[in-house]
Amino acid sequence: MTVQVETSNKDVREVFNGLAIEFSGVLPRTVVSRTVLDAHQDLDGQIVPDALAEMLHHLARHRLVALHTPDAEGPRRVPAESSTAPSRTPQRQWR
């Protein structure tokens, strides 16, 4: 079942503003913006209206952390709007 929902631009702006502050100096604002908008698009119509703002924040933050945190699978992609890529920290090799 798909839920029809009218999302407030205010909710999206609040999530963006909070995450832009949290990731300031870590990821470009354009990356934060694109990530929030993509998360909103993925959740729109799938989440009950009362939970959408909170779920948007959690999903977008999770994706931003994943972009910033390197893992053993290799570097993460940063959306094309960004002019800088997240830094890579050498991975420890376990023997």
C-alpha cells in the first residue's frame, strides 16, 4: 500500500539545515542538499505523514555518514554536484 502524503517544504528545509550544520566542513552543502532531496524522494509516499520528517532526517544522515566514512569496499561515490570528494583514511589490514 502506498501512502499519499503532502510533505511540507518546511520539514525538508529543517532537515537540510540541521544536517548542513552537522556536516559543515566535512561534506559540501551541495552534497547534503542532494542527499536530503534524494532521501525525501525515496520516502515520499512510503511513510506515514507524522513520521516522515523524522525518517527523512535518519535516512539522509545515514547516507551522509556512509559517504564520509570509508569502508573496506573502497571509496564511496559523492554526487556529481560536489566538487570535493570525502577524504579516505587508510584501512588497517588484518592478518
